Amino acid sequence: EKRELILAFESSCDETSVAVIEDGHVILSNIIATQIKSHQRFGGVVPEVASRHHVEQITVCTQAALEEAEVTYADLTAVAVTYGPGLVGALLIGVTAAKAIAYAHHLPLIPVNHMAGHIYAARFVKPLEYPLLALLVSGGHTELVYMPAAGEFEIIGDTRDDAAGEAYDKIGRVLGVQYPAGKEIDRLAHLGQDTFKFPRAMLKEDNLDFSFSGLKSAFINTVHHADQIGETLNHEDLAASFQASVVEVLTTKTMYAARQLNVRQLVVAGGVAANQGLREGLATAIKASGMDLDLIMPPLRLCGDNGAMIGAAAHIELQKQQFSDLSLNAVPGLDF
Ligand code: KG4
Ligand code: ZN
């Protein structure tokens, strides 16, 4: 049987990535050019800088992805691209590259939602079974997503304010940790103790929503107050206390949803899914619950933005022949 090869593009934020994926779940190549160094001196992603880097990197990454996969354009079944959500200028570079290749090589064009891509990164771990529950935690999103079937997404819980990753990045700034701060705060957290007992927002409320701005403010106030009285607080304990609050809230709400929905699989996805505290917290909670719930967490390198996950998501659309014509545009505020 002929293998289905998808060339997939991701350029929604600060990673230019191009991948070649076979049959939706085998990675032949996954080239990722990160721009983080260029943005760090500004303390966050600068959209115009991001677009310029994508322009420079996209053809280089495409060549590298094809070479590493040992395929040519003639071998491809389709071209896929993230068309939202993300930075409009950044998205447009990937969309334009994918359209050009689809046109030049007469290939179907598959538009992919970036957040769906994060969830489908789980396909590289094992086949997904529906209905499933996904906890989507990234720099811009914190959502509980119910999937009754492949390609169907219902947001059943959302953040009222900051996303989890955003909170990590903001408190990181206060501790002098470079953007993006999540990984370093995670490392510090493992060296400290939850001595500060920061608030756990909305835990007792009978819903699946989140809030992280109160925690962020409590954290910042604690650090500023100590500064004012000339006291230095232990950064490891601060990180551990912050993380304990985030993990407890995410875990509690996720387990609450899983119990209500009667799902067999729980997918954790997005940049914050790389968090060791969260990975351990969920595994422990599932064990303690006695539930028959299969926890699927993509390997760390597939939690952050990458082209492979876009190829995995595109393969679902390929089965349904969900293609776009060359009028495809970037949609920065794209929802499910
Ligand atoms: O999914 P992603 O790469 O980009 C978006 O689509 O937003 O997520 C990036 C976010 C950043 O906020 C970063 O600080 C966070 O993921 N992050 C982490 C960890 N690794 C990355 N947060 C907590 N713990 C980590 N280990
Ligand atoms: Zn992302």
C-alpha cells in the first residue's frame, strides 16, 4: 500500500518548523529552527522580528526536512500548514510557503489549527481513542477540550484570564529568569518546597474554568514586599510554591472533568505539558483515583511548537479530504 506523506509547516510564533510525516504517526523528519535567542533581550516575542526570522528560515528548513526524510516533492501526498491561532505575520510565512509548494507541485493543501496540532502530537505516542479528554496548556491557552470523535473539539473549560504558560513567563520575569521561563521555573521548583502556600483559584467552584492572574499577583506582591523590607526570598521555594498551586489546580479540574465525562484517554498537550511537576501530578492523581484512564503525554520535544504535530493533525483531515484552495489566509484568532 502507498504510504501517505505529508509535508507540514508550523510558523505561528517563534519556531520555524517543517516536518515530513508518514501515515499521520511516523516522523520522518521534524526540523525546528528556534528564534528564542533573538527575542530574549526584549523579554518576549516581538512579532516583526519573528516574521523576519521565519522568512529566512522557511526554505532552509523545508530543504532539510525533505533531505532528512529522504523524499522529494514527487513523493508527497499533501502539504499542511498552521493557519491560526498565532501572530498574523508569522503565520503568513508558513501559509505562503505551503501554498506555493501546493501550487507548484499540484498537491492538496491542508489547513491546520495550531491547538489541534498540539493535541494530535499524542498520536506519536499511541493511537487515539474517542471520546477523549485533552488538557491544553500553552503560552496562550489553558483549556479542557472534549473530543467526541476525531476532528471534533468542544471546549469545556477555559482560563478566565492568563494562560498557564503566560503565568510562568510573567513570574519568571520577577525572578530574573529569561523568557520563556517555564522550563527554568520547573527546574527550580524541583529543588524547593511549597512553603508560601499561594492561592489555588476556583478549586471549590463547580465548573471547569481556570484563573491564574490571582496567583501571579500573589507571587509578585510577595517578592516586591520582601524587596521593600530588604529581605531575599529563596527562589527555589518560590518556584516550588508557584508550581504546586498551578499543578494542583490543573490536576484537580482535569480529574473532575474526566470523572464527569467517562473518557478512557487523557491527552496533555502544549508547551506546559513538558512540565515535570504537572506530568507527575497527573500520573499520581490518576493512580490515586483508581480510574481506568490512560494518560498520554507527548515526549518533551513534541510538547513545544513543531511541524510534526501539524502533520499528525493534517492526516486526520486527509482522511476526510478536507482541503483548502489557494485563497487560504492566516486567521490569528482562530478557534476550534
Ligand atoms: O506551546 P508552546 O510552545 O507555544 C504556544 O503555543 O504558546 O508553549 C510555550 C509555553 C511558554 O509559556 C513556556 O514558558 C511554557 O510553554 N513551558 C513550560 C515548560 N516548558 C515550556 N511551562 C512550564 N514548565 C515547563 N517545563
Ligand atoms: Zn503552541
